[in-house]
Amino acid sequence: MNILVTGGAGFIGSNFIYYMLQKHPQYRIVCIDKLTYAGNLETLRKAMENENFRFFKGDITDRKAVYGLFEEEGFDAVVNFAAESHVDRSIEEPEVFLRTNILGTQVLLDAAKKYGNIRYHQVSTDEVYGDLPLDRPDLFFTEETPIHTSSPYSASKASADLLCMAYYRTYGVPVTISRCSNNYGPYHFPEKLIPLMIINALHKKELPVYGEGLNVRDWLYVEDHCKAIDLILHGGRPGEVYNVGGHNEKTNIEVVKKIISILGRDESLIKYVTDRPGHDMRYAIDPTKITNELGWYPETTFEEGIKKTVDWYLSNKHWWESIVNGEYMNYYERMYSGR
Ligand code: NAD
Ligand code: DAU
């Protein structure tokens, strides 16, 4: 197979590239990435040594560049990770989210349609379902849960999902969608909860917890997500949505305290700060469909995954230090000072 992976210089896309190069050594993987603030070529350094891998710097909204790549490469499949992915940034500045997440998806779908019979997989998110109340632990997101978005980010992802389903029904593009819960693991950009807390705790800096820290996320180790996408790409039914998640719900404060305890820091570092506007309360995935149809289940426990993740950040300081010492400092100031 010759697979186009978009957004592969980011967190999940890069993990997926490494997973696929190892699992299917005969496959060719081409990555297109714009290298926004969240993309990092250093992350793909080892992949570049593999002759079955090619990196192409480009924007998925650039129709000419995308079509050119499809013509040159003759892809069998596309896996679209490329997105603006951070909820807080979408609240600050929604426009780029609409451009990349919706219009970029449309360009890729058009290319899949134009160049014929190309399998298209859209990496979506559980955030398209909105949130669940804390006092109803019996409720979970299923694939039938109505779309009900809260942030400009989730609205843009939901729009992209709807476009994908429209291209399946109207043009017969063989589309699948996965809606996954919160990932964690290596190469996670430092502005997201888990890496931010690890890095701040290492520096003995304040740990900014939004609101009361009681919001719940369903954490999934990134490799388990990559396995799910590989299974869907090969065995998922076109036109179908698959929820991917771990039955691994934790409040934010539990996660932060776990990191503090692994790193031997003091809980006095925790600082409760002004909440995120429109902050979703609880996400929880019911993965029955993907388990029954494709035999997928989350293999890494949170206990195991969070230790592996902290170890990775301890052993790969060069990777995140170059990020947090750059433009990221301005972002951090803007987002957290006086909060
Ligand atoms: P990320 O922000 O770490 O990486 C996004 C990548 O996309 C970056 O490399 C960036 O340079 C690239 N990119 C952005 N705009 C682009 C454009 N216009 N053209 C080409 N490349 C562009 O994101 P992530 O956390 O790895 O998320 C990947 C995908 O998975 C996203 O679609 C996101 O919505 C989805 N998702 C993420 C999570 C999570 O927990 N992180 C969970 C569920 C779904
Ligand atoms: O559910 C899947 C989604 O998970 C993906 O679609 C998104 O791309 C991904 O970024 C993630 O979204 P969240 O908003 O859940 O992730 P984030 O790491 O930004 O925040 C996780 C929780 O932690 C959330 O409840 C907000 C809280 N938080 C976050 C930060 C950065 C804090 O309390 N303090 C912080 O400093």
C-alpha cells in the first residue's frame, strides 16, 4: 500500500507513521505537513532514514500541491490527521481551525474522489459529541450519540465529519471515521495537559488546573489509537464511524496528582486557575463497535502508559526543550499570566 498521512509531524500522526513503518515494512508512507507551531520535523528524523518514507512540506488547503502529490504518488489510502487541534487556541482564534479542519478536509476528499478508489480515513474526535454530565456515570458516547459541539475546534471537526459522510453518500468515496478520546504518549506537544504538567513539575513551576479540576477525560495511550486506525484502514466498513476509547476515565486533578507523585514533587505546585470557557465536563467512549467488528481493545493501562510517558519526557529533553524555549514561551505568557 502507498499511504498518504497528513499532519504526520504532529503528535498522533508521527506515532502512527512509526507504528506503520514497523508493522508493515513493505508499505510506502508519504507525509504531508505544513509544519505549523505544532509540527516538528525533528520528530520524524528517524523515519527519514527509512527508504519507504517521504516527507513533503505542504498545506492540505493548497489544492494544487495536494493534487500534484496525488498524481505523483498514486496513493491507495489517505489518513487525515492534519488539523489545528488545541481547544484553547480555537477559543482565541477560530478562523484557522475552520480553514484547515474543514476546507483542508474538503481538498483531501476531492483528491480522493478525483484520483479514484482511494480509501479515505478521517481522524476525528469524541469532542464532536459534546460532553456528558458528571452525575450520570452510566452514559457513554456511542456512534449514534448526536453531534453537539462546544468549541470552535469541535465544531470544525464535526463539520469535517459531516463532509466525509456526504462524500461517501453522494460520490461513493470509501470513507471511514474514527472518533477517539484523549491520547497521551511520546511527542505530545507541550501545551496539552499531560506534557504541560510533566514539564512544569520537572521545573518546579506552578501546575495550572482549570476550574476545580473535576472535568473527566477518557485517556488512551497513543499506540492503542494507532492500532485502531490500522485495523479500520484494513477492515473497517466504508461509510462507518468507529469510536475509539479506553474506559479509562480520570478527573484532571487525578491525572495531575499522579504526575506529581511519579516525579516526587509536592502538591503545593497545583494552582487552580480560571476555567476554560464552555469547558466540556466529561468525555467517555463506548468502544463496543470497534471491539466487536475489528477485535480492537486498549492494551495499555493508564498506570503503565503514564509511567512510560513520563520516562519518555525524562529521556527526550532535547525534543521538548527546543519547543518550550521558543515561541511557546509567548503562548504560555498569553494563556496563563494573571489567570
Ligand atoms: P497536533 O496538533 O499535535 O498535530 C497536528 C499536525 O498537523 C501538526 O504537525 C501540524 O503541523 C499539522 N498541520 C496543521 N495544519 C496543517 C495544514 N493546513 N496542512 C498540513 N498540515 C497541517 O495534533 P494531534 O494531537 O496529533 O491530533 C491529530 C489529529 O487527531 C487531529 O485531527 C485531532 O483533531 C485528532 N485527535 C486528537 C486527539 C488528542 O488527544 N490529541 C484525540 C482525538 C482526535
Ligand atoms: O477528546 C479528544 C481531544 O482531546 C482532542 O480532540 C483534542 O485535539 C485534544 O487536544 C484533547 O482536547 P482537551 O481539551 O481534552 O485536551 P487538553 O490537553 O487541552 O486538556 C485536557 C483537560 O485538562 C481539559 O479538561 C482542560 C484541562 N487543562 C488543560 C490545560 C492545558 C487544565 O486543567 N490545565 C491546562 O493547563
